[in-house]
Amino acid sequence: TSLLSQDYPALSMILVDDDSTDGTAEVARRTAAALGKEARLTIVTGSPLPPRWTGKLWAVKQGIAAAEEKFAPKYLMLTDADIVHAPDTATWLVAHAEKHDLVLTSLTARWRCEDLPERVHIPAFIYYFEMLYPFAWVNRADHPMAGAAGGCMLVRADALRAAGGID
């Protein structure tokens, strides 16, 4: 039994299809059907990108709006479509947030470093990210610096609303 099945409603997924060319929406649709979970998947067709927005954040904003309208969730898990999560990722994130009374928690994906450019650039990226946002600082509740891995974040919906959303 998982924490989510005991204490929280079943997970639902909002996928924002922002004119991707890799068939992400269709893969999600087929996967949900194969698992018999079609009712838990909502695919939102992204609206055109407004001025001063980036593609990812505009898609996230639309996904949050759809989730808030359809579910009134306690938590929102924001993730990228190209990340493969462990079966217990959402359960772990919620349990961690509840245990430590966190409004935001995140994980970084295990980075694939298979070819030379990945082996050179990914460690450098992580190194410089840690230089800008020292992990020891961002993990302390009493430190003013904050940071999160944008590919996998769990945020309490009420805290996000109170902060003004992602605008």
C-alpha cells in the first residue's frame, strides 16, 4: 500500500501538448489506455505562446490552471515529459513534503551521460548549478537562498497560489 492510495486521492495527470513533434501526447494516451487509466489522463492543447513567456513555463502555467480547475489538488507535481520516474517518485515526494512540512521539494533526474558531449557538458552544468545554488544552503530552511530542479518539483497548490502562481 502506498501513502498516496491511503491518504490522498489517486494520481491524475495533466499533459500540456504545446505542439511537440515527438508524439508525447499520443504516447501518453496509448500508455494510459494500456494501463486502463484513461480517466486519469487529461491532455490540454496548448494555446499560443504569449509575449514574454518561455515555452516550458507557459505549458506549466496552462497545466496548473487545468489541474486547479479539474481537481483542486493539494499538491502539484511539475515534471518534464522526457524524465522517467521511479514508480514511487510521487509517493516519496509527498511523504517527504509532509514529514518536513515543505511547500516545495524537488529531485533531479539521473542524468544520462552516454556520449562525449553529455559526459563533458552535464557534469559541468551540475557543477556550475551547485556553485550558483549551493546545495547545503538551499536545503536549509533558515537560509534565504532557494533552488529546485525544474524537471521534477512537487509544490503545495495553496502555497503556489499565495505566491502569485508562476507569473
